[in-house]
Amino acid sequence: MKNTKKISLVTIISLSLFCSPVAEAETTSLEASEPFIVTQSINTELIDADSCISLIRFHSTAADTSSLESQTILADIESLQAEMNYANQTYQRLNQEIALLEAGEEDSLNYAQSQLAVVIELIYEDYLATDPAFVLLTNEEQMNIISQHDVIIEWQDYILQLQQLINQKVIERDNQENYYYQLVYQIENQTRLLEEEKSNQAQLNQCLLYPYSTTYLDSSNVLLNSNNDSLESYLMEVDLILQKIVPSNYRKVSFHDIYRLFELPKDDETSIEFLSNKENIYVDEYGLTQYAYAKELSLYDLEVLGNYAKRDYLKLEDLVSFQESYQSALALKEAQFAYFFQINQESFLTLSDQLANYLNSQNLISQEVIKQIQTLHNRHQIKFVYFNDVTQTWSANKTGFSGYYEIYNNLSLLDNIPIDTITGNPAETDNFDEDKDHSSESHNGNGDLLDETPEQPVDNTDALDYLKDQLTSNSGSPSKVKTSDLPSPNELKNSSESSSNSGNTSLSLPNTGEVRFWTILGIVLLMIGLLMLLANQITRRKRREKLDEIELD
């Protein structure tokens, strides 16, 4: 029922376009009225013919909405997303390790520097108590003496090891961050390709709905049995292949139909009077070009075009313009052939070669055979082979043209030349498809431990602060810990779009549930390392206690 309503609606629209009332002209003025378009039922914006040819030839058919290309791209995106999630988890783990090494409660850089400051203070006080000349030394001289102490050297070596470990972790984390953003870039490219593929698939579906479109057939699938002894059976094989690559809408209208509908009536006074009284109108050339591939050119459409061309001729007696109108209709038919021929050009040429080779190998040259081949040509409105009456051989049509256009293009519309309805050839060329030369145009760091600028102390407190500052110079370095999560591709896109009017925001990737596992694993590994450092720490504390028990003379 829905299909019936749709067909009825299209019919009503078409009839309303062709039969719309036009004010009758009371004068013989030849001024044209509004442009006439054969049909105006285009529902969507047309895709150009070249794009359709490319889409049909190089993309999978629209049997389903998910093409092989789309599935491949989706699989690539899923793989990249998995790698990106793993890179983000590794980034988070390394960032947490850096944070613990920098500012943990024990065995961290901050803790080691604070302990070094305590040791410096103890040793400084010990020198003040044991060496009266120490207080008279400059800051640099005091620092040179204290910096040679074994305990100071041990703590500085320990701090250096921590700094090296932190730097190593920072490099690993930054590498993961760079790798993460590379994956983001790849995902963006794959997503763009997926959108393009979806667009191509939608356009492909639309192109395949055009009346003169066909699916692509690889020429390797054009397989004909050259050992077939029956010409009728062989031609049935040929016909089955042609039904796949020649649109049925192309076969509905023949070149003979165009000639018949443009041919002038001879002694029919009623027809002549009917044509003479038709209103002045002209055809929109853009509307006509759509009929080369995207809209069906029906017999009724051709009848309308033919009637207006004949009307103009009867009024103006301009044979040149009349012949040009007829030739434009023929060219439109030939353009339809050129469109679907380019989709399956290799298959058409392969089929023509195989047919010519078969006919020659079987020595099929009788008039009956020629009639059968002409009938095949007429059914599909394409001449696949030509017969040379002189050499008695067949040759393939490799011109890229239908073969009918040049025959009908030169026919006079005034002579009423009879046409053989079986072969589709004018009577004068009905004997055979002549093999001739068809000439045609082609289709179309870290800071230093020592400061070179000396400062004189005002009192002992300032001198001690100076020593602590110089011997623990890394305590003021900025933290190398970054944000805990890396931004996702969508967050990067949104951040880029709103960066002009938004503040600093912390973006994070969606939690996949695996972060906690890696965090616990990282903490366990850190605890093992910390236990190993604890033994050395206990030894150091014992030595520091001995320093506290030193008796001053």
C-alpha cells in the first residue's frame, strides 16, 4: 500500500509538472515562458557522475551499512584505544612513584634534605665547640671544611641517587606521555577516516539508486564457455552477464524510439495542427543533464521533448535547430551508456573480445548469425562486435561508444526512414554491423652545590643558614610531579575549543578499573625498596647519636 501511494504521488507530481496550465497565447509571439524541466522530483542533492563511478568501482557494494573498510577502521581504533589506556596507566604509576620519591614521609628527597640539614647543624656546632678558630673563618672556608665530613658526603651521595632515580622516572613518564599523544593523533586520524568512509557509504547507496547505475563486476568474472557448440546457448551466457552490467532503464528506451518521437508527421493534418498550437516553451539544459545518469528518461519525457522540437520547426522552419534538438536527445542516450560503461569498462571490453573470438573460431558468418547478433545488440542498445563483409571476420567494439549514436545521428528527420524493429538498424544498414574506424573523443637539571658569590655572616645563626642553603641546594627545586591523568581525545578537543575563555582545568581519562591494581603493585615495589634503604638509615642514625655524645674539652 505504501509503495502504491508513493508511485501515485510521483505520478501526480510528474503529471502536474507536464500538464501545468499555461496562459494561452493570443499572439504568435515566440517569446519563451518559464524554463521547462522534464521532471523535478529530485529528493536529495545529486552526487556528480564521476564521484559515483569512483565510489561504485572502488568501494564495496551497499549490501549492508557496515562495509569492510569501516570494520577495519573500527578495529584499528579499538586497538589504539587499548594502547592509549595502558599508556595512561603507566603514566599514572610513574607519576605516583615520582611523587613518593620527592615528598614521601621517609626515604624521599625532601626527607633526605631535611636530615642533611640536621647533620650539618650538628657538625657545625661540634666545630664551634671544639675549634675556636672555626668561627673566624669565612662562609666558604667553613663550608669547605664541613663538606669534607664523611657523614655529609654520604648524605649528599644518597640525595644524588634519589635525584638520579627521579630523573629516570621523569624520562620514562614523559616518554609515556609523548606516546599517549601520538596515539591520540592516530585515533583522530582513524576517526576522520571512519567518518569519510561512512559518508562514502551513504553516497554509494545513493549512487546505486540512480537508474543508470550498476554494481561493479570484475572482468575476471566474465567467463564464457568458448567450447560451446550452440550459438544460442553461448548468447544466453552473454545475456546473463549483460543483465548485470547494463541497467534495465537503459534498455527501456532505444535510439529508434528517439528517432520515432522526433520524426515529423507527413500527411497527418490533426497532428500538425496539434503541434502548431502548443505554447512557447524551452528546455532547461541543466535539468536534461541529470538524465544522463541520475534520472530516468522515459518515453513520455522524450515525447514531450520531441513535440516541442517539432512545434518549433513547424513555426520557424529552422531545420538546423530541429536537428540539434534531436541530436541532443541522442547525445543524452549516449551519455547514459558512457556512464555505466565507465563503471564496468574492463568487463565490457572483455566480453566483446570473447564474443568476437568465439564467432571467428566457430566461423559463424551467415546472415542468420548476423541477425542473431544484431538482435542481441538491439536488446541492449550496444554494438559489442562488428562484422566485416570484406574479410568475413568479426571484431570487438573497443571505441567506448554504444555504436548506435553515429548511425542515428546522421538520419534525416524529414525522410521517414524505415527501421527494422528486430535489429534496431535503419533499413539501409540492416545487412550487417559494418566494421569501420570509429574515430571519437574519449569519455569522459639540577642546581650546582656551590655558589661562587660569598657573603659575610653577621652572626653564627646566619652562617649556619648559609651552610644549610649551600649544602642542601636542591631543597628549593620545583616538583616534577604532573597531573595524575592524561586528557582523553574528546577532552583535548573540548579543551582546545574552550581554551580562550576557560581557566586551567585538570582533565582525566575514564577509569578502567585497572589503575588501583597498578597503584598497589607500584606501592609494594616501593616498600621493598624502602626496606632496603631502611637498613642504611638505621646505621646512619646510630652514627648521628654518637656525634651527639661527643664530650667537649
